[in-house]
Amino acid sequence: MAKAVTLKELSKKELLFAPGHRLCAGCGAPIVVKMVLLASDYHLVAANATGCLEVSSCISDYTAWKIPWIHNAFENAAATLSGVETMYRSLKKQGKIDKEIKFIAFGGDGGTYDIGFQSLSGAMERGHDMLYICYDNGAYMNTGIQRSSATPFGADTTTRPAGSVVPGKTEQRKNLTKIMAAHNIPYVAQASPSHWADLVRKVRKALEITGPKFMNIVTPCNRGWRSRTDDAITLSRLAVDTCYWPLYEIENGVTKITFRPREKKPIADFLKTQGRFKHLFKPENEVLIGKIQESIDREWEKLQKEEACFAS
Amino acid sequence: MKLKNWKEVTPGAVITEAGSSVKFKTGSWRSLKPVWIEENCIQCLFCWIYCPDMAVKVKDGKRTEFDYDYCKGCGICALECPGKKGNKAILMVEEEK
Amino acid sequence: MAKIVAVTGNEAVANALKQVNPDVCAAYPITPQTEMMQRFSSFVSDGKVKTEIILVESEHSSMSACVGACAAGGRVITATSSQGLALMYEILYIASGTRLPIVMPVVNRALSAPLNIHGDHSDSMGARDTGWIQLWSENAQEAYDNTIQAFRIAEHMDIRLPIMINMDGFIISHSIERMEYLDDDQVQNFVGEFKSLNPLLDLEHPVSYGPLILTDYYMEFRKAQDDVESKVPGVVLDVAKDFEKLSGRTYGLFETYRLDDAEIALIILNSAAGTSKDVVDEFRDKGIKAGLLKPRLYRPFPYKEIGEALKHLKAVCVLDRADAFGGSFGPVYMDIATSLYPYKERPVLINKIYGLGGRDYLPDHAKLVLNELVELVGNGTVKSYKEYIGVRE
């Protein structure tokens, strides 16, 4: 079991993601990256799918990364890192490298749920020793807020805008965390930057496990969610407290809810903070909020049952 | 800065200076500025861990001043600051010339 | 001591890869390449190579993994054909733009649609402007020799570019030929240790691969890449010289056959060159001054050298085993035309498209073309600048 760490301890570590990156003010992605890198006590090498994080962290002569980092294309962060990790194993076997290195891939939801899905599935199935982190902000934010399979039901995006006939996204999100768990990999988890200790603990735990690991981290985007620049943490906390984004892990097939909100808040509390859901509060669309609530309740119920299966 | 010519660029565009983004100051993006009120600070370090721009300086496990070279003025620190007895240790003020 | 063997082209190249013993190989099956990677995989399973193999879920991931593995700092191979190469297309540019010396045999096969598994050059021709070096091979021996030389060319510190070694699907990949293998230690000594440049796994010097380059620098990187391309022919020749010392076999940027005093000539890539050489001999026996040029280094294309080799001719036919749709002419024709353009006195140039989707190229086809060139020189009339041959009208 990975030891819990305090912020005071973490603050004495070197920050491996430097300031001067060009992500928007109040973006959730650098908060996630910072926490993930701080969590590790290992030497790290990272890969990054094309996306906001990638284009904003490494431009011309300026890189925010203080660890070795590689960006290849949009859909292949997992395959790229599987190549890096395989070369590491080869050189280590040959005695050309002696240090222990851990490998982390970062991808947004577009690069992970959609275009990079095959690459991710392949890398996980092949058993590479890597941790794949999806920073899920629920749309193609880098290109200007287009719908992805991670976009929540009802959200207004630029390719599925809420109009007089179409009330935003008409499909449910893909449950990628569960799909990754279905790969029977040793560790899968959901985390939120609001619950930094939970996130850090999960990263630390994942890095202790040999083999493929996947973490899905809710990452607010104030441009795409049409919220305020100061609310990334507040909104990710609300995502957890409404059970829109339950915090749990599946270790060797065993599901464990790692944070249970004292009082499960209604999803409307989350939706009303964001411009992308504004249209849902029109009288004719309110039925849709009920539908979202039902789906969240159902999923939360299912997750608790899954956990209960292993509790006894 | 003088731009390099084609003979001077690194093969394959590889960047060999880790963390060189520190040369790119993003503080000029700011329209609101966080101000630290030390007497209200309980050193919880939430501002430090939640800052997207690594703009809260920490020394020996304690926060010190903001790094205005990089702070983009998002205000997350101020919103998350629990303060002391209801008094925030970080306030956002209008940026002045 | 060289060993005489009877092997398929796939087997020969797999053996070259085994003798080189790379650090990482990414493999995915596709006809007619499959056998090559199967053979290589069995070398891995039997401990005959130190290579770590990645059995990817697509060619896109294959090339992506190669980029990661090569950037990490080691010798990397993969192989493909046809649709597989097409699927890699996006990452081919990233491999070359990132200057990663990945070595990839390509067993040439037609592109879909219509679906076809047989040999033609559409696949590699579609990738001819991706910044990869391309070597083309007439037979199993050349494919084997080119594969070994490819590592030295790609990994040369002045070059650092990925390289494809082409051979014809089925005709060469699956036909058994007599050829010579070098000894393992000869190959090992020839290719030498892999030297890395800015390896990602160097923790002492953390580097970032794949930055966003905007309008202020993009052209400088492209110009630098263009400049590197200009250094490739020199390195190819140097490596060929060293290889000749080792094997006794001579390689250049291209092969000329009875060309020096020729008046008419065929230009043709890969396996069909062998058939054509026999027919050139027949015409020589009849007193007709026929010759042939077979490109080897097709990318970067040695325009100047090829122009010099062809400028004295009266008429030339470029035979293309691929068409460049919308370009009016086959890809090799367009390159040859470009090489000859600077000369005031230059041969008349015609283009024949042959052998698509594995359609047989027969000695009669070469005869037909040479006869047409003889006639053209005689009466000065060009019947047609571009024509499909071996097709039912």
C-alpha cells in the first residue's frame, strides 16, 4: 500500500512541469500533470497525445517538461510510449541502462476515447509497463470544443450545438474507465484534481504495479464548460460530489470506491455552473436533467453493487 | 531574441533544454492579480497544489510570495483558499499598469 | 565465408535483419510481407536475436511504436506492404521530420480498391515524398544487400533519416532464388554499434521530442531536412564502397546495363529489370544499341547523375509499375523527365504503365517497347507518350 503524503512533503519536491506553459488561465490540465509528476518517486519518461496540453507545453524552443517527453501524433500516445518502453526493456536487458524508469502517457479525451482508442487498447492488451492518464475535459477543446464520445449527454458543443431542434449532445458518454477495466489490466482508477490526496495516492499505487495501468481524471476546461477561470477545482469537486465522476479504483478486478460523498448532491448543482448546460434549464428541456440524474443514479448504484461484490 | 537560421536548428526539432518554458513569461496575460495576506494564511498549501501555473513559491514547506512572472490571474488560489476564521489569505485585485 | 543459399526474398531479408540484430522490432501481418516478420518472430522466440518485439494491433501503431523506440535511443525495424504502408502514412512524415533512422523493408504490393494482394509499386510510390530514403531491389540478393547497407545509410550521423528497402511482392518475396549470405560477424562489423542522437532515455539530459513549431521556425526545419536529403547520395556511395570490399558486389545510385553507347533505353525498377536485361541482350545481338537503367536510390532521387547517364540517348521508355493518377504520367517517368529537363539535347521520353496488381511482365512486353523505340528513332514520330501495356483493350 502506497504511503499517504502531505502537501508539505510534496512541496519540497522539484516541480517537473515548469511554468511558462501556455495553457489557458485556470486550465485543469496543468494541475493534473503537476500532481501526477509530484506523486512519483521514480524517474519518469512521458508521452503526450496531440492536444491542448501538448501544444501549450512544448512550442519551438520552449518546453515545460523537465522529464524526457515525446509527442508523436494525436492518436498514438499509447503506441508511441509502448515503443519507448520496449526500447527501455531491450537496453536494460542488454545492460545499457541501469536506472529504473516509469512511463506515463497523457492524452485528452479526444486522443484517448476516440482517435487514440485503438492505440490505447492495443498497448494495454500487450501488457506494457506504463500508466496511461486521460485528462478528460469532455470535448475536443484544442480545436474549439467539438463533441467527443466523452462529452456528457446534453452538453452544448460547437459540432452538436444546442438549437431549437437538437438539445446538445443526444448520446450518453462512453464509459472508458470500465472499458479499460475490461482489458483485465492490473489497475484502473478514476480521480479528480479536487481530491489531490486521492489522486496522488492512486498514481503512487499505479507506479508500484508492473504492467499496464489506466487512470481517468476529470479535468475542467473553463472555455469549453463555459464557466469561470477560478473554478476548476470547485467544479471537479462538484463532479465528484454529484457522483457524475465517482472516485474509484479497480485493482486486479476488485472494485473499490475510494471516496463516498457524505451527501450526494443533485446533478443540477453541477450542470448549472456551466454555460454548456444552460439550455437544459429551459422549461422544455428540464426533462433531460431528470434523464441525466437517472443515468447517474443508475451508474452509481451499479458501481456500489460492484464494490459490494468484493466486500464480503 | 535573434531567431536561428536553418543551419542552427536541432535535427528533428528536439528541444535539449529541459524546462526552458521558464523563459516565456505568462504574467502579462493577467487582468486580475492575487494578493497574499500573510496574517490570514494557515499554510495549508492548497494554493500551491492547485495553481495551474506553478506561480506560488514555496520555501521549506511554506508558501511565500506569488511568482508574478507566470501567474495568469485565474483566481483558483483565491477561491480555494480557506483563510483564517473566514478571512481569505488571497484576494484578487484589478491588475494595474 | 559467404554462404550460398536458396531462399525466398522474405527469408533473405529476415535473415539480414537477424544478422543486424536490432534492439526493437514492431511487427504486424500483411500479405506479402507476413512471412518476413513471422520468420523474424521465430528468431526472437528461439533466442537467436536480442530484439524485443512489439506485436502491435495495426501498422499505424507499428510506425508509432517505431518512432517511440527509435527516439528512446536504439536500432529499430519494422516491415510492411501496401495498405499497411498507406495506414502508416501520417507517421512516416513524423519519423523523417523527427530524423529517426528506422529501417523498414517494404514488400511492394498494389493498393486497394479494387483489393489486390500482388506486386506493384503503388504503395511505396505513394510514400515517395514522405522524406524516407528509398532503396529498390531487383532480386533477393539485392534486397538482402540493401537491407544491410540501409542501417549504415540511415544511421549515418550526417543523415539520420528513416529508410525503406523495396522488393516486389510475391515475384521476389515468395520466389526461391540462389544467393549469398554474409557471415553474422561480417554483418555485425559492417553495421557497427547504434549511435544515438538525443536519446529520450538519457535521464541526465532530458529532451522534448515533437514540439509545436509555428511560422517562425517551420521553414527552417524543412530547409534543414532538404539539405540533409542532398547529402544522402554521397553516403549511399560510400557505404556501397565499403560493402563491395566485404561482398564483392557493386552498388551505385542506380545500375546501368549496356547504356554507355546505347541509343535507346528502358528505365525500370525492381524485378522487371531482370527480364528486361535479357531482352536488351537480344536486341544487342541484332545490332541494335539498346540499354537499360535501373534506379536503386529512388528517394532522394539522384536527378543530376541520372540526367548525365541518359542525356546522350535518342529515345527512352520509362516503365512504371504504378500510375500517378491525375499526374498524367507514372511517377518514375516524371522524375526522369525532371532529370533530363536541364539538357538542351535530350532523348525523346515515353512512358508505359505495366504489371499493375501483379500482372505478368513478359519478355514480349520489353520487345514491344524496344521495337517502338527503334521505330520512333527511325521516323521521329511519337505514337503515344503514355500507354498501358499488357492490358486488354
